Amino acid sequence: MTSGLNARGLAVVAAVTLVLVVGSAGAQDPSKAAAMFETSLAVEEMAAKEAVVQTDRGPFIIDLLPEAAPNHVGYFIKSAEEGVYDGTIFHRMVRHGIVQGGDPMTKDLEKPELYGQGGLGVLAAELSDEPHTRGAVSAAQIPGDPDSAGSQFFISIVDQPALDDSYTVFGRVTEGMNLVTEISEAETDESGKAIERISIRSVTIRDRPAEQPAPFSEDSPEELAAYRVILGTTSGAITLEFMPEIAPEHVRNFLRLASVGVFDGMSFHRVVDGMLIQSGWLGSRNRPLDERQRRLVTTLEPEFSATPHVRGTVSMARGDDPASADTSFFICTDTVSTLDGEYTVFARVVDGMENVDAIESLPLEGETPLQRVEILGVQIAR
């Protein structure tokens, strides 16, 4: 597996190469600057708008940024409403680097040699301090000509700081980046052109929905106590009941993360024989969190109590800082009095301890199980 640094460096080089290929388009009119598109929409009219991009693989959502690039956003809205994107494909991608689409020429199945050459030369650059971080949506342009953008766009899968101050960022993917990442994994030829057609079916512009309260925000401790959670694992089910009377915010947090699938695909990454099994570490997850899941991950103030760490107790893991717990939790397989008053107890196992014991009995290398036991899904019941 490449390191994050190497992956980022590769993606930046690939992204620049991708945009260079756009430059193979036919010569643009030298006087085009006089006819650059200027939107008739006021920034206020475009504020709080988002684009729902429906693809063959599912939808993703772009939060539009008219304050940073009003003409680019105006042109994107105009193109979407006119159906310019409908039936186009993601014609170039770099695995875990970027994906590019928006060329009207890609609707024509008979002229793949022209893909990447259409829809350009109508927008002057609107550079801003918006960075090319993961999810940034930027305008493609002809090399050496910053005033040559149009309907084509690319999405950064990883942070691309080398592209800052060179390309116009006009939106950010706020939901569906895992899908965009999957699109970047599609098969390409040696030049990075897509072999498989992954189409944009439609782009719908809508008002950004009002922010909703996080799940379980309004539940009282009595209401939280009514919930049970069933961890479906590859070693069998483990059922938890909660103790909101001693740790209401930890219970609320666990239910919240479970409800949006944060624990799905995680493994039991640590076993201390005779003490505990541990899961919830984000690094053990088989896919990155999506945007909504990321927004709900937060650190917790401790809620220490006199409740002992006995067999079946569920408690939150943390670092040296008592207020550093976030997603990782452990289940005690025996009495571990040294943990009392140092970690927040918030639940207990009420069914499935035999499956906890099976996980504890796995062969280990140090404290790392040699066999992956995964949380397949989490069911919340009352």
C-alpha cells in the first residue's frame, strides 16, 4: 500500500497531466476573452444551492461556492438546467487521484478520440483561496490559458495543494465522495482515458436542505436506555444494552455513529488476552468514512463513574488525554480493576459473550489478531 504522502504526490502529477490532455482541443478563438461568460444571477440567488449529480453508480452532491467563483457557478447551473451534462461520462480518471467529466462531446459514442476537447473556452479564471482538498470541484482548462474553462470539471480525490492558485474551485462534494473514489478506480487506458462508460444521468440544482439535528440529539437518558444494539460480526452477534444514567453523552455518541454506519466494516483490531477485545478504530475500516459520517465523529468529554470494568462491560478507549475518546471501544472479557475510573463505561453485553470469547481466543501476534473479525453491520432496536 502506498503511503498517504506518495499517493498524494502521484495524484498531483497525474492531475496536471490530465488537464494537459484537455489542451489537445482545437484552437480557441484568440478574441474569446471579449465574449467570456458572465452570469446574470446574483451571488445571493446562487447561495445555499447544491447540485445532485446522478450517475450510473449512484448520486453524489456538490455544494456550490458562488462567493468564490460566481461565473463558474452560474455557468454550471445554466449547463445543468439545459441538460448539458445529461449523458456525458467521466472520460478521464486517475485512481485515487481525480476524476474528470462534463465534456458534451462524450455523448457521442462514435468519436472517443475527441473526448476531453469539448465545452471549453467560455470562462475566465476566478482564482480564490479555496484549496484543492479532497472533494474540491474545479474547472478544467487548456494549459497555459487560465481563461479557457467551460463545462468540464474535475474532482480531487485527495488533497492536491500543487493545483492551488492555478485552477478555479467552484464547488465541494459534501455527500458521496466514496462513490467518486470508486469512479476513480474504473479501468483506463495508458493515457488515463476511461475504458468503461460511467455516465452522468442528470444534474439537478436545488436549495441546500436545512441542517438537521444529529441523530439522538433530543433523546432523554430514559429514552436512550430503551435502545439495544446488535453488532453483527463474522464471529456472530453481540448485543449491547446501554447505561445512559452514568454516561449519557457516550451512549448518545455510540448510537449516533452506529445509526450512520460508522462501525460497519471495522475489525476487532486488538485483543489483550484475559482482559479485553477492542474495535471502533477508524484505521481498521474497510472503506473511508463518507462526509456525513466524518461530520459526526467528535471527541468526548469523559464521564467516569464508579461502575467497575467486569466481564461484559463496554467502555470507550482513549489516548493520554481523558477527553480524546471518539469511536474506539472495548469489551472486557474479565474483571480489569486497573481501568476503573480511568475509562468511561457506557454499556454491557447482554447476549453473545460466547462470540466475544471466540474473538479473544484467536491466534495473536502481540495484541493483533491474525484473523480479521469484522463488524458486518449494526442493528439498533428498542
